[in-house]
Amino acid sequence: MKTFEKLKAQLNHDLMPVHVAVIMDGNGRWAKKKGAGRLFGHKSGARSVRAIVEASVEIGIKYLTVYAFSTENWSRPESEVKGLLNLILNSLIEEIEELSENNIRVSFIGSDKNISTDYSEKVKKECEKTKDNTGLNFIVAMNYGGKIELLDAVKKMIPDIKKGNITADNLTEATFESHLYTTDIPDPDLLIRTSGEIRLSNFLIWQSAYAELYFTDILWPDFDKVAFLEAILEYQNRKRRFGGI
Ligand code: IPE
Ligand code: IPE
Ligand code: MG
């Protein structure tokens, strides 16, 4: 049997991904298979988040980003949207102490649009508690969309463009990136998506330009530490060329 410890022993510590990003998909289908409601699926999915955060700490991952709610997810029934937003905030509040004790720095990335000030303030207050931690950077993509992030970056640059600080001649990828939600976060090396869907669904579209993509049929609530290590081991077998030979 593949155990976490056995797989962990196979890791090559010189080839660890610095940043792992995860599209946590399949909660609804998992719940349906069990004859339960979609929110039960989301609640069960929260356990998998906990498991991969723990695994990331144990194997020394520096950045872990999880896609919790997309700008497209507002199109779901209101009850599901409300349930998801509450679950994300309540899990954060419940877990923050333990996360902080484990030296984890928590932050949220995403758009402010459609999110109440009260909600953002609560998130900010919890994240603040972990700001001096130096271990795993745990990033929650919440109300996140890659396209709106790119537009927001352009909007943020407009004042500097007007002042002539940013011009067609001096605008670089680095300057552009410094206006993304992910300033100070390195690009993901490995991007995992569960549930058998083979698409990015507007997740980190700029940052994933050279990410290694890993797709598994496992539904998110069934994704555990062993499945996570299997993804990392597969990543370590990939040949990254970045356009070279
Ligand atoms: C992923 O599970 C969680 C979110 C998108 C918030 P889904 O809710 O998309 O589950 P499926 O894809 O319907 O099974
Ligand atoms: C992507 O999953 C968004 C999150 C995991 C938060 P979706 O279930 O929303 O994606 P689509 O609709 O299948 O592309
Ligand atoms: Mg889905």
C-alpha cells in the first residue's frame, strides 16, 4: 500500500516545486454520488484543504494556492453561493489559530467586486494574525478570476501611465506582474486540478504560463495527502524546458 511516509521518502528535495496551485473541483459530484446536497460536498472538501496544507508543511512547500471561489461561481444558486462564502470565512476563523501555530502565513487573492466590506474586513483581520509567520504561504483565491486580475492590473497602472512613469518603452513583464494580485508570489510550478476536468477555468492564467499541469479524476473531497504526494512525484519526473532544449 502506498503510504504517505513511503511516498515522502521518494521525494527529491532538490526538485521540490516552490509553488503548488490547486483547482479543487468535484465537491458537487462527490456529494451527489452519496445522495447528499452540494453544501455537504463543500464541507467535506474543506477536510481535503486541511490535509494538503498539513502535507505541504510536512514536505516543506513554500507556497500553496487553492482556488476556493471563482468570479464565475456567482452564477450558482444563491443558497450555494451564500453557503460557500460562509464556509470559506468560517473555516478561516476556526482554523486561523492552528494555522498560525504552524508558522503558516495566510493571505487571500481576488477581486473586491461583489464582496461586502464587512466580509473583506473579517478576512483581513484573520490574515493579519499570521502576517509575521515565515513557514508555508497559504493563499486562498477567493472571488478570483484571471481575466479580472489582468484588467485590474491595467487599471492600477493607469495613473503611472498618465504621469508618464510607465511608457510603451519601459513597460516590462516584471512591472506588469507587480500590479497583479500575486505580487511577491512566485509563479506556480505545479498546477493540480481534480475531478477529471481538463481546463483552467480562469485560474492564474498569466502566472501558469509555464506551470506543469496535473489532472486527476479524484473528486476533491477524496483528494488526500497521498494523492498530493503522487502529484508532486509526477512533477519531479517532468522535464521542464522553458522553451530551451
Ligand atoms: C468545487 O466543486 C468547488 C467550487 C467550485 C467552489 P464544485 O462545486 O465545482 O463541484 P462539481 O464540479 O459540481 O462536482
Ligand atoms: C473552478 O471550478 C473554480 C473553483 C474550483 C473555485 P468550477 O467547477 O467552477 O469550474 P467549471 O465551471 O467546471 O469550469
Ligand atoms: Mg466544478
